[in-house]
Amino acid sequence: MMARAAHVTAVLGPTNTGKTHYAIERMLAYRTGVIGLPLRLLAREVYDRIVSLRGPSVVALVTGEERIVPERTQYWVCTVEAMPAEIGADFLAVDEIQLCADLERGHVFTDRLLHARGLHETMFLGADTMRGAIAALVPGVQILRRERFSELTYAGSRRISRMPPRSAIVGFSVENVYAIAELLRRQKGGAAVVMGALSPRTRNAQVELYQSGEVDYLVATDAIGMGLNLDITHVAFSGLRKFDGRRMRDLSVPELAQIAGRAGRYKTHGSFGVTGEAHPLDEEVVEAIQDHRFAPVRKLQWRNADLSFGSVDRLIGSLEARTDDEWLTRTREADDLMALKSLAADTEVTGRIRGGRDVRLLWDVCRIPDFRGISHAEHATLLGQIFSFLHDVGRVPNDWMARQVKRIDRSDGDIDTLSKRLAYIRTWTYVAQRSGWLDDEIHWRGETRAVEDRLSDALHGALTQRFVDRRTSVLLRRLKQKEGLVAEVNDSGEVTVAEQHVGRMEGFRFRQDKSATPEEAKMLRQAAMTALRPEFHLRADRFYNAPDTEIDFTEQGGLMWGEHAVGKLVKGAEALKPSVEAFVEEDAGREISEKVTRRLQHFIDRKVATLFEPLLAMSRDEALTGLPRGFAFQLMESFGVLPRDGVAADVKALDQDARGQLRRHGVRFGQYTVFLPLLLKPAPTRLRLVLWSLWNNLDIFPEAPPPGLVTVPVPEGTPQEHAAMSGYRIAGTRAIRIDMLERLADMLRAENSRAGFEATPDMLSITGMTLEQFADLMQGLGYHAEKGERAKVKPPRTDDTPPEAAVAADAVEEGASAPDETAAPEGTEAPEPDVTETVDEAAADAAEAPTPNPGEEDAIPDAAETPEGAGPQEAATDAEETPAEYVTAAAETPEGDAVEEQSDSSEPEVESFYTFTWAPRRQAGGRPRRDAGRAQNGERGERPGKPKGKGPKGKGGKRPPRHDGKGGGKPDGARVYQARPPKKEKPIDPDNPFAAALMGLTEKK
């Protein structure tokens, strides 16, 4: 039964003792040799090593799926199952001989132990647990004990996040391996993946990732325990149970030692431990692994090798034969025997059996491994089809083979899809390796190998893409090697370090790639900040020398450099002196932060000085003393816009000289607001809202309405102060621009508000409102609006009536605004506020509250308040006429158009109209409140004031009727009052542009 044991040596010992290396040296000392290895992966590794020493022309590689056999082959590197029988090699070796006890493949190793011999020397390599079995089964064997080169110690349990570099983490399922690799990618930059199911090409590519240092971690199955020599310093078990093909079971202590022994290479010490859900190892197990003391193997798996091919039944019987040897035990039913029994029950298969040759062919087909791992029934069906081809035509048809291969030859898909295709192609690679099964064996061997290589490369790429963050791994490797890293920032701000994208620069802040996990982010930031320091300095210099036109502020107080936020405004010591807070990475350094802060402070200081120059100039005017200076301070605090009803007493206290001093700085005393018209322009308004919001500690800053709108809708509950800072006053459901409100107030003062009046085309024109909107506005200003209806009468047009006058009249009758180029309806633009005052300010100053048609107590005093020496602006202010800038341009009726006369009708057309009367709110006791005319949101107004001095009064204190110079009053008999005595004529300076405008208006009158 047993072969002659002469010249047989057993080299036994733990891992890292150099057993395989010793066997290769011994084989190369002979002219020919054969070495059998447990894994296809290990066979490829040994093959590459011998080729590097002897060249490819004398080295063969034979596995189930790969066959490289040169004509002058001297050395055969094979898997144990594929070892050629009876080739008469001088040397023969079998590695990992302890696998004789393996339930799946043990019978193959036992057969080699009992029967495989070299002509001059035979060597078995493996664990010391085989000492007794080998001594009993191989008489005369020489047993050599080899000690481990390095020490192996137990490191206990560690979290994966704390795993040291150059570690291998072992899992016992594909799902477990993938989960660990994904976790390592997030926390450590990535991991290589090694599994027995991988093709040698994929496995080698993954190992190269690890060996080259691109990743510091390896995730593997127990395949690494079989002789793979890797640079591993620590092995961690993520589990202690595995599925052995039939059931889940605990790993034996020798199996744990075989895997743990991969830690430590040559004389480098190693360690092992557990991680994840694996519980710590028992003390006895740890001591056994460290001291290499294990229970000896008592039984070897065995299957009868003396087969009978007389019939299928006789073959099955010989495969199930028993043994009486106490060291041997019959193996459990293997996959090939299971497939044979399935085909033996198929009448189509058995109908083709004619003799021993057919039985031998059937057995050869049944030995095709089930690489696909789908089900025994499907595998048996495939084997039956191959057997029918080989039996009936002697070959597997080329077209059928081509279809099978083509269906698999696709490189798209995820990791699982590619892995499945690789398993499928292994079946056809195995078929191609069988001699005589195909017409063109060389072609199909090359074709299947090419498909496997393409799938292997695709799988390697998919594994790397999923489980390796090249960006993090490259940066960490460069940092570990202390190489100088330089960041590159393109025009769009994308940052790359060592050609790896790490994030983007936004101003002086670095935004990391959001795909990075917290653990990755920490490492990426370390690498990026090291590389970005020179970029921060360059960018800070560029920013410091940038013109103000490249910097701007947002309506919420942000400070922008182009499209990037570089800081924000914060409340300063004074309202018009805000501070800045720069947005600069802390790691950029204090010098960068201070430089950016200085530049931003310079920008906002210049911006305030430019846009608020009239206000600042007034604050610096040393000629302003006493009450004028105090009033100027109030204007400073209110950013140049001061609602008059809040400072009524202070305005009264100012004499005309004091007001003249303030007017010289552009201050306009309006009926509703005291303001500087220059500060109503869009740019100052935008900045005013920001500064006011900062000063009042608002969380959300109100935004200015779009430039140019006369009125805007106002959400309910909007504070009047918000509107004032925007340059508007709330009246009803809308807010009106304060300069246009003053123009409206001038028009209302000329109306009889006690008897009632209707809106004129000019009123509607300057507000840009419909009649309904205007009525709401007037009610917001304190007027009562009474709606009525009447028959619409269109006055007939005469030749003397200008077309534009008829159009304006029609517009009023229809409730629409008359044409006016200086005012715009809602949603359209109106001109910016003019810097000249457009009404008689003296009259407005005296009328401390809206007094459209004052009665006995509301008479307007003498308006001749312009002080001597007032400039052109004041001269224009005191003029009764509106400056030319505000003269409404009449709309021209296109030539040929005519205003249609009202058609005769039995029922005249009805139109709506509003009559407005002054309706101030009253306090208890019946006296008018001082807030008459205020907006509906509750802002405080003023009480109509009494006339100053001794005005001309008739009997009983009543003022005499005003004469219009034509010998009559108003036709409706309403009482008419003279607003003020006529002014003395002043000589007109022809060089004064405002005087010239006045002359033109006077001539038109």
C-alpha cells in the first residue's frame, strides 16, 4: 500500500521558519523537481520566484485553471491536486502537509503523502502536529524540526480604528471582509483585499498595493495562512468561527496559529490579537500559539485511490471503500462523488455508458470543480451536457464554448458581479486545460486566460475604487516619508496635493471634500494645511493689494472678495465705525489673519467715509455749536434719516440761522422726515441698513427695496424704523419713499382738507399708484377717505385743450395715475432722490405736522426763513416753484389719435371717486392728538402747530380770506387762507442755474 520511504524527509515546524524557501533551494539543486502547493495563489508566487532564478523556459505552472508547460521543462510548480503522476522527477515536495486532516481536500494530501515520491529525494513540509502520523505511515522518514525566526506575542483586543500600520485583519466570509475593508477606507485611507477566490492576477495586484505601502492594511480570509509571505507585523481575527462548506464551526487552535503566524517576517517580531466582535482568546490558547504546542493529528482523511472503472456502480463502490488503518478515516462525500451519483441517476447519461472507457470519461468530467458554487443540481446538469458532447462528438463544440465564454466576457458591473464572472470563467479555463476536450486547445487556453485577466483587472480596479481612498493613502504616505507637499489651487479654487483632490479654497478658508469621514478629514486636513501654508501667504498678499472694487459687503453684513466670504462686519464702538471679523483658517497663522483683518477694516472705513461724507463732514464742522450741533448728533445716530415727529420739539427750538447752518450740509427739514437727500441713494441706503442693524444687535438684517421704486408693499407688522432706514415711510399697506412723500405733502397743503378734496393727476403721478392704492396711502397718513360713485362725464375736447391734459383728466376719472416721467408705478424704476430741495422748506419747517389746509389754529406762519447768505440750494428751496428736475413731462398723444367723446347712452357710465378730509386722531377730551397724520403702524406723529407771531387776523381771531389776485375766491365758497405774505422780490442772478430754472417756470406761468 505504502511507497518506499527511502530519502524521505519531513521538515516540520511553525510558520516563519523558512520551510518553503528551504524546499525550493533543495529542488533547484537537482536537475528536475516537482513541488505541490495548497493554493493556486501560492503556486503562482513560487512559480514567479523560480522563474526569476532559472528563467521561464524551464519552469512549468500547472493548476486546475492554468497550464504553462515549456518544451524543456525541468521544474514543475503545481497545486497538490494537479501534480503530475509518475514523471520521474529527481525531487518532489508537498507543502502544508498538515492539510491531510482537512475535511474537504485532506484525502488528496494523504494520497500524496502515501504515494508521491521523488527519484532521489522527497520532502514533506508542514506543522509539527504531523510528526506522529508521518512517522507511522512513512517508514524510515527523517524528521527535521525548524524553529521560528521571530517571536510571536499576543496583543489582546483592539478596535479597528486603533489598528497599527502593516496589519492584516482576517475575516471568514466575503461580507465580513468587505465590511472591514470599507471601515478601513474611511478611517485609515484604505486596505488591500486578499481572498482564495480571487484570481492570481487580482490577488497579486492587491498584494502589491499593500507591499508597496500605498495602503497599510490588509483584509484577508484564512487564505493568507497558507504560505503567503507578506510584510505583516500584526494579525487580528475579526471572528473565531468559519463555514467549512457544510456547517459553522470554531477554528481549531492549530488553524489560529497557522494564520497568526503570518505576523512577523524573517527576524521581525510579530503580534496577534482580536478585533470587532471576536472575544479575547483564552489564556491556554494564547500560550499554545506562542509556544507552538498543539495537539497532534490523530486521523488523516483518506479515499481509495485504487479505482474500478468496470461500471458506474463499481466506480462508486471503489470510491466509498473503507480502510482498516488506525491513522486513516474515510473522507466525507466530496463534490466529485456527489456529482457522479447525480449523473448515475440520469438515464440519458447512463444510456451512453458502454464500457470502462466511458466510465473513466464520466469520472474525469465529474472532477470539474464547482467553481460557480450555485447548487449541486445545476452543476450536475452542466457536467452532463459536457459529458454528452465529449461522448457523442469527442469534443466540446467551438460555437457552444464560444457562447459560454462570450456571455462572461464583460468588464462592467460591481465587485460581486465581477467576482461571479471570474468564478464562471474558471470553469471554462479548467475545461480548456484538459487535454483532448477541445479542437483548438491552445486557442481556448489563451482565450479563457485573456478573459480571466480582463475580469481580474476590472475586479482589482473595483476593489481599489471601493476600498482604497488613494487621496488619503497617498498623502499619508508622503507625510510619513516627510516629503515636502505643495498644494496647487486652480482658478476655480480646487485644491490638489500630490495630484490628489482634497477640497477647495473659499477665500481664506479651506473646505475639505465632504465625502471624507471625520477620521479621514483629520488626516486630510493635516496634509492639506502643511501644503497650503505658502498658498495662504500668496493669497493674503494678493488680497491686501487688491482694489476696493474687488471687495464688497452683503446686506447681512458679510464681507466678500469676489464670490468668496472673507469676513463679516461686527458692532464697533460707534455707529459709523463698525469693526470686522476675518474668516481665516486658524492653521493659516496669526500673521495671515491680522493682514486680512487690516485690509477689510481699511475697506469698510473708506466705504463709510465715501457714502456718508455729508454726515461725517457735518460732524466735523466746528462752526456747529449748541442746538445745531446737538441736532447734528441726532442725525448721526439715525444715520442721516430722522423721522420728524420724534424730534418735533428740537426742530421748533432751532431758529432759522441754526437751520441754515444745517442746510448748508445738505439737511432737509421735511414735513415728515428730516434727512440728507444724498443719503437716500441706493448705495448709502444699503450700507445704512447694515450699520443700523449691527448697532441695534439684530439677528436678521432688513433689506432695502429695489432701487427706484416710489412705493412698495409692506408686510404686516413691519416696524416704521425699518422702513425709515430704507428711506421709506409706511402709510397703510404700502411704504412711500420719503422724498416723494414730501412732494406729496407740498401738494396736499394747497388743498381744502376740511371741506374735502379729490386726488389730482399729479398726486397719482408722483406716487405711481392707482386711485384705490392712493386712498389706502392717504388713510395711512391720517386722512379720511370717503368713496362715492357718480356719472362719468368726459368734458368735450376743444382745440385749445392740449391732448396730454385730456389724457390726464381721463386717467384721474379712471382712477389711474397720470403720465409722469419722474415717478414710476409699482415694479418700475423712478429717479433717484434729487440733492436739491424741491419745496418751500421754510413753510414745511413752520408746519411741524401735516397741515394740508389749516384752520384757525393751524395757520402757516411767514415762510421767509431762508437766512442771509444761504447758498443756491437754499435759494432754490425757498422758491415757490418746483425745480426743473421735478417738472412732470407731459405724455404726448400720438398723432392721429383722438379722445373719444362720451357716446350717447340712456344710462351714463358710473365712476368711483374718493373725497379726502383731514381726520386726525383725538385724545380723550376731544383735543387732536399730537400723532395726527402718523402711519397706521403706530409711529408717533406731531400735533398741528399754531402760527408763530402775530399773523393778520380778522375779528374773532379768524384770518381774512385769501385773494387770488383775480377778485374772487374758490367757486364752491370754501374758505381760503393765505399761507404766507408775499415775499419781496429778489434780483435774479443769471449765472445761478437754479435761478435760471425759476425764471423759466415763471415765464411759463
